[in-house]
Amino acid sequence: MSSCSQEDMPGSQTAADDLVSFHVSLPGVSSRSEDTNKLGALASGFFVTAFCDEDESLISGDGTLGEYFSEQKVTQGIDGKFRSDLCHWPGNKGEKEGHLKFFAFYPSRADLRQSVDDSETSSRFELTNHSSASTYSYNLEKFKINKDIARHVDFVAAAADGTETDNLFTGVELNFQHQMTRVGLRAWGNNASYDVEIAGVRIGRPVVEGTFNFAAVPDNPEKGDNSVGAWALGESPTRDCVEYIFRESGDVVIPIDGHNNNSANSASSIMGNGGWSMVIPYTHEAWNHHDDAPNTLQGMYFSVLLRITDKSGIRLYPYPGDSSLDDSAAQKMTVIYLAVETSSGRVMKRLYKNDSRYFTDTDFNAASEYVLPATQEIREYGWAALPIATAWKAGYEYTYLLDYSQGVGLHDPDDPNPGTPILNEVAVSTIVNQWQDAVGEHEVIDLTVIDNSTINIGK
């Protein structure tokens, strides 16, 4: 795990005119997404809206306080400060100090829209203002995350107050905070009877849509919650699955056997090149696989795309056609086919089966029939799910360590036989790590929590 740090970019102490200037900080944990997580990315520009409660001309007839300036892109100058030629202080004459309330975010709404596949993309990530002279309410509505984990992006936001009297020369401090939850899975196992091979991950039923209120006060900042903004998700937030199936982008299947990933200390990430999943923070109840196997209540679970073989290499899961189980159950389960380079385990192509032939598209066009090179083999994988309860917070990273030494889980809720134990095994252990950078003057608070638990999946 990367250590926590915080970077600052102080600017010069001389203002050439009445331009508003900023210097920024951001919790400095690195991730796969270089352009959305690191402070250096902000140098390309972030976006700021300001409200001036001293300007009565901005108050409409219904009491709404209009923006003093809206969604202005500010960029870094040679002195290290961030400015825009369109962002000026309102003045501090008489009893007025030139007060502004700032809300800032990154990346741009255009970049956020590009991260999703949606017929409503053009209407997503809309900024709305319901502020008054006494209360701020500024929102980013219809926020959505992609089903494909590889396309997840971070979202950071900041809020600050400043006046021309106090900040013309010093600049305004913007302490950005991560507003998403980052989730990663690692796995290991050591069983004398079988080996496991992993080729994908799924996070089942996280919240995927919501509204972010820049001005909202988080519930418990004294207990480690963010101090900037909060999510408004309603009583029945929209949930879906997000996943990453290994693909021909350099992904290599992950063996878990007596030689590889055979201890907790040697466990590998199973996120592939998809990297961290970035989801909307929420408290989830676990999938009730006993009483609600189809998951109509949309409980939380993790599902791992895997294959199981005995020590001689005979496939046990996904169930072969001559399985001792009911053949109809074996045939109906969801199976993912991948062409894998035999020597390296590198994924070469995802395939789709039609009778005994394999194609590279779901339409089974003759031109897409896959001719298997001698250096490759076609491998079958199925989903194995684990019910999990979560209490995710914004700005936290959660790494789950799955122990496959005694079992692999249950049939996925989206399979025809959801909740059925695989190979009749009964338990999988997990370890959860969570931590967060604190936003402050070079202050880092270690909030690491390790939770050892056994998920009893029953028979």
C-alpha cells in the first residue's frame, strides 16, 4: 500500500491586480489514474464557482442567490498560483470586505461525461444552484459511474471562503478532497485438492448514480468523514454491477495454487489493468443469499470470474458437461470464454461460443470466427460471488483480501441458480483495509483498520 502524503503549491505573495488567486492541496495517494488523482493533474486546470453574499443585485425575486462567476477554469501560473482572467474580487469598499464563497472541482464535466456510456450523457453532470443569501446549495446532479471499471475516474472537490481584504495578496487555500470510494480486491489460497485461476472481478450493486452537494456539511468530520460536500442519494438510490473482465490489453490470468499467491503476504491484486474501482460512497447491506437468492433487494456482493481445476488439471468449475450436477444447471450457468496464451497466461481475446464454434462478436458472424493458434487455448470461466456488507466513506480506499483456501463462494445472483454454493464449500475469509489522508497542514492521520471475518455461506 502506498503511504499517505500531502502536496502543497504555495504561490507568490504579490498580486498584480484584483484577480482572485488560489493555491491548492490534495491528499497524495497515487493510483492507476494518473490524470485524476495526483495534484500535478490540477496544474492543467480545475473549475471554480463563486458566490458573493454582499452583492444584493445577485439575489433574484424568489430569494435565490445567483453565482458571482460560474464554472471558470483556473490554471497555474509561473508563480505557482492558479488564476483566471475572468475571476476578480468584488471589491472591499465601506463595510464590505469583498467576500466570496468558492466551490471547486476536477475533472471537467466534459471529462466526466466521456467516462460514461449513456443515452442521457448530454444531460448528466449538470450544475444546479439553489442558494440563498443565508444558505448555499450548489449541486452536481445526475452523476454516474461506468459499468466498466477500467473507465472509472476520480472526482475531487474543494470549498473555501475568502475576502479581498484578507486574500488579495496571500491567495485562497483550496484543499481538494476525494469524493469517491476506491475499492480493490486481492486474493490468495492454498488448497491441496484444487487450483484457482482468476480472470475478472465484479462489484455487485453499488450505488452508481447520485447528486453531489458542494455546500453540504458531512455528518461526522470529527470521525474521519470528509469536511467538504456530501452525496444526496435518496431513499432508493440507483444500483448496478460494475466489473472488469480481463482483456487483450496486457492482462494475465492470475493463478492461485501451491506455488503462486499461496499466502496472504503473496496475494495479488485481481483487478487486472482495470485498476481501482471508483464508486459512490454508501452503506450497503449484504446480499441475503439464503432468503433472497435472486437479490431482488439489491444487497452488496463481490463476484470473481474464475475457473477451478483439480491438481491433475481437470476442470471442476465452470461445471463441465458431464458434471455430476444436473446437466441443465451446468449448461445454463454464465460462462465467459477467453483465448489465453498457454505459456504466459496472457489474455489474447474474449470469445463467444455458438455450438462448438467460437467468435469474437456476439452476432456470430462468419468473418469473426476465431482460428485458435497452436500457442493458445480456450479457457472457460464462471462467476463466484461473496455477500459483503460495506460502510464506505468518501476519500477512503478499501482493499479486500479474499482467501480461497477453503472455498470460492456462491453462484452469482445473475446466474440461473443464484446462491448455490460452488463445490459445496462453506466459507471464505476476508480482510478489509481502509484508510484516508487527512486534509490539513501536512497532517496525515492513519485510520487503518483491519477486520478479519469469515463469511459463512452455508450449504
